[in-house]
Amino acid sequence: MPDGSARRTGIALTERQRIAWLRLIRSDNVGPATFRDLINHCGSAENALAMLPELSARGGATRAIRIAGVQEAERELEAADRFGARFVGIGEPDYPPALRQIEGAPPLLAMKGELSAATRPSVGVVGSRNASISGAKFAAMIARDCGRAGYTVTSGLARGIDTSAHRASLETGTIAVLAGGLDQPYPPENVPLLDEITEGAGLAVSEMPFGWEPRARDFPRRNRLISGISLGLVVVEAAERSGSLITARMATDFGRLVFAVPGSPLDPRCHGTNGLLKQGAIVTTGSADVIEALAPLSQLDLFNGPVVEEPKKFSDILPPNDDDRAIIVSALGPTPVEVDDIIRHTGLPASTVYLILLELDLAGRLHRHVGGLVSIAMDA
Amino acid sequence: MPDGSARRTGIALTERQRIAWLRLIRSDNVGPATFRDLINHCGSAENALAMLPELSARGGATRAIRIAGVQEAERELEAADRFGARFVGIGEPDYPPALRQIEGAPPLLAMKGELSAATRPSVGVVGSRNASISGAKFAAMIARDCGRAGYTVTSGLARGIDTSAHRASLETGTIAVLAGGLDQPYPPENVPLLDEITEGAGLAVSEMPFGWEPRARDFPRRNRLISGISLGLVVVEAAERSGSLITARMATDFGRLVFAVPGSPLDPRCHGTNGLLKQGAIVTTGSADVIEALAPLSQLDLFNGPVVEEPKKFSDILPPNDDDRAIIVSALGPTPVEVDDIIRHTGLPASTVYLILLELDLAGRLHRHVGGLVSIAMDA
């Protein structure tokens, strides 16, 4: 039984910092990993914003990098405010503690609803949009029982299994992760459900800008957040090559427990879940399977200990010289490699390698991959 | 792909030996384990028959042990002959090679049909009597594909899954194991199916006497044979506490692979199979899961090398004295213990301990348990 009263600890961003963070993450070529590297190198988002043009130019950008302006950020903060939402930074107390730990965690999350839901241990429940009646019933049972056991239930607001899971945990607290901006929920028929969630014990969450309409490629990012927020992911009915399996693979990458509900091999809605069982997912025939397996995890320090991230000092390393940059560019290719391998291969100091990669990244020349691997855009 | 042309090797019983074997296994207090101990101690079934009264009396029998007579055995052999069946001894070439290896393998099997089916690698396919349409379909698919891959399909002639499995492997060869005598098939509606099996490429098998009507307690013995004959057991739909789960537990005890087909947790017919998956059974969503896992096993020496069991010499150990017997009786209790523990505890020679246990067994005072454990009947 998880302790719902986790200590909420961490830094608090000033309003000025929050605007700088929002500007930085909304600027071109800045994703979560680049954001983290910039803060580490420059000491603050504000310093990073000031250095973006120079870093990007050193990396070989052919045109000036687009930097989100102060007004643009203020407009988004105002939109959030009018909408009843707020932006929470990765080090702040209301940020989902399990999500903090994953590679590429969003530096800022837009949240609307009962913020305390974000910091309780969570179970992800996902599955087919065209769920069977029994699948929907099963998802509801898992969500209801996990809710009663103290977990929030995280899902993607989709039709079918997601809808069942959210509905069954409205009273105990459920987190809907959106693929678009908080004001662009999808699908339209679930807008009333989302209102029920955010007006009750639950929460809507998004890393995307206000006004952003979700496109197909945004859903895997949404799935990453579902896996990242949850300690364990329950997959109830999933076809082969479905989004739920992407969510499950990410959950495995993040070291989360993956639960799969067995089903008839003759039902295509169960091919994905049966496949997960073959890969070692936990056979799940009732809520107890989930609650018992998660119990030890929900007691982790993650939810009880202090998690504070202090901004680093401004890095005092000098700009790298062009020779070093040329060495790294020629060492990179289209095959993703580890940064440690680049350091070993080139013999350059780690700080120099990281800085050059950051420059290339901001110039739009670097590709980042799962596991911290990088490759270079060959058309550069 | 198993080699269907296994070398059939072993001893051949003379007709006189076969009658003695049949008399011995049909005598009171003689089960497969006692039969084996008697042959080991006395050197032959004929010697054992001669010694039964003395051994049983030394073990403390209160009345004379019933020994099957020559005429009784001859009558059963004649009945088998008229029925088109024969008795195959455990060391003989037509005895199922995998069954030879299990604890408590029947010394004699009555068989009718295509005897070569007995010596090919086999897959057991079992499940619910009240199978769903999709369960029956799935069992047929597995049986058909395994048949084509060179395996015989072993099952229990029951309604539902068993029936589907037998029907789908009529042409490639299927083994029906009966809980009663070969002339007492159950259920009655499957008598035509049994005829198709034995008149075609398949085989009916039983360890029970001709004329024996199956009772409830005979079915677990039947299930033991299904598991023993098969290299792997596929369980397609099984409720909790069902016979199929007994078969699966025995298969595990014998070191067989256990395959279970996943199904909806909301369908009681899948509770047993899902439970097997939780215990580590192989998730089975298609025939390839079975065929790939069994391929290495079907190449074992079991099916290719010589398996010869020579009768042992008559044991020259003297009858144990009453003091030793009293020591062992007082060391035993209602809790099953290992024979090695009895040897260690009493300090008596192993041969003496085995002989005293054999005497107690024949006197009806010993209980034998799975794993070779023994206990004593406390009312003795």
C-alpha cells in the first residue's frame, strides 16, 4: 500500500526563471536532452538563451536559430493561467517523481487539475482503442482496485481501454497525458471525460505548447510520458504493432514493470499482449497481480526522499577550437554511437566533446537516439 | 523435425515371461514400483510370484496375499488377442520410449492399433471437456501441425479438447490413453472415434486390465501416462482444479515441457491455463511455439539409441531379521520420507532396508508417494 502523502520537495522556479525555461524549450533544436546539456553548460536557462546564437553558429548552423521570445512565452503562460493550468519544472515539488528519472524527461510539464495526483505512485493502464467488452471491464477493474490501493491511474485519454481506465479511477485520481497542448484534447468525444478528470481528483498533463494540435508522430512522445510517470504499465488487449506496445517497450527501457493480460490467440486484440507475455511481461489475471508486484516499488525513496536539482554554475571551459570540432565531425557518421566512444576514439577532453556535440545539436546537425547515442546528419 | 524412423530396440519377453509379468502386476499390493523392486530382488517375475507369499508374510500381512493365477492371466491375454490388442513390456521395442523413463512406468501396456505410433516422439494435447469453439479449433490446429511435423498426438479421449486433438491427428497418428481397460472406452460417444484411431495410424493404450470399468480415481493414472508418453504437454483451456492441471503437474514432475494457451481472465475455462503461465509454462499462441521448443528434445538418444533392460540376477541377500524390521517400522510414520533418510537414520544396509520395505509393501502396510517417498499405514 503506497503512502499517498509523499513529501513534495525540490526547487521552486522564480517567474523569471519559468519564462526563461519555457523560452528555451520552445526554441528550435532544443529538446529535453539539449535543454539539460545547455543548463549544465551555461548554468541557467537565461544564460543559455543568450549563448544560443553563438553555440549554434559554432556548430555550423547555416541560418540563425529561432529563439522563442519573451512575449511568446508570456502569452503561453497567460493562456495556461486562463485555462486554469500551470507549468511545473522538472526540479519542482509537483513534478511526477518517477518521470524525473527517465532519459529525456520534459523540463516543463503543463498540468491542470489536482496537482497532488502527480506526486503519488502511479500505474499506467493502456490498450486497444477498439477494446472488447471484457477488455474494457478488465481495465476498469484494474484501475478501480489500483486506485483504492493508493495509486493514481495514468493513461492516454484514447477510446477503449484508456477511457475505461480513466473512468474507473475518477474518484481516486487519474492522470490523462495528452499528445497535443492541454487545450487540444483528442479524441473530441472524450472532452467531457477530461473535464471530469480535471475538475475532480485527477490531472491533465502535456509537454506540448498550448494550441498544439496533436499529429500522429506526437503520440509516441505521449506514450513515453505515460510510461515515465508510471511505476508499472498494465497492457489490456493490444494488437500487434500498436501504440500500446510502443508504450510497453518504453516502460521496459525505463525499468518499469510491464504487466500483460492474457487473451485468446485467435483474437487479434490479444496478439500484442500475448507477445509481451512471451517477452517476459507479468501474467496478469487480476488486480492483485499488479498491486503485489508494485508494492515494493511504491515505497522507494523516489516518493519519500528529497529530490532537489540545483542549477549548476556557468561552465568555465573555453570555446573549442575548429580542429577539435573537425575531428569530432569526421568521427561521427549516420550510425548512432555512444558519447563515451567518441571521447575514447578522439582522445579529446570529455567537456570539449560534450560542448561540441551541443553546438552541433543546436545547429541542427546532430541526431539524438535512445540511450544517449548520437549520430550526425549526413546532409550537413 | 523428429526422425520418425526411430530404432526400435530392447528385450523381447517370451510368452512364459509375459504371462508371469501379467500375473505379477495383476496381483494384490503390486504396483509399478513394487513390480520393479520385485524383479530387482528376485531376478524375474516368475521368481517373484513364488516368493510373494513369504515376503508378504514377513512384512506382517494378516491374510494371504491374492496372487493372479496362470488361468486368469491367460484369459486376459486371450481377451486381448481376440480384441486385436497386445501387451508390451517396459523393456520391449514397442514400449513408448519416453514413458520408460518415468517413475512408476507401467511394466505392461495393453496396446491396440498401429504400434509404430508408440515409439515416435509425441506431444500431449489436453484441456477442458466443455471447450469453447475457439479452444477446440486451437487444439485441432496444434494437433494437425504437430502431426505434420512428425509427432504423434497423445490425449485422453475425453470430450472437448481431447476429441479435437485426436480428430485432427487421425491421419498422422494419435495415441488415446484410456482410464479403464482397452475394451471399456469412455465416454461412450467417443467409441467411434476410438475405432477410427485404432483402425488408422493411431493407437489405444491402457495399463488397466481388460474389462476394467474406469472409476474417477483411475483418471489421474491415465493422465500420468499421457504426460509420460509425451515430450511436451500442451494445455488448451483448463479450469482451476481440473484434470488437465493434474496432467500438467505430472508433466512438470517428469521434466516435460508444459505449454499453456493464454485466454481471457474473465473466462473460467482459462483460469487453469493462465495459472500455468504464471508458474512458468511456455506461452503458446501457435503451433510454432510447440514445435520449436520440442525440436531439440525429439533428437534425444531416447528415440535413437538402444534401450535394453536385462533382467537382474536373483538377489543373494538373506531375509532380514525381525529386529531390523522392527527398527524400520518404528522409524516410519504417516509422514512420507525418503528411503535414503531411512538408511541414514537406521544405519542398516541399503539392501536390507529395500527388502524390508518391499515386504511391508506386499503386506499392504506401506504407502508409496511421488518422488519415491514412503510412509507406513498407521492402522497396521
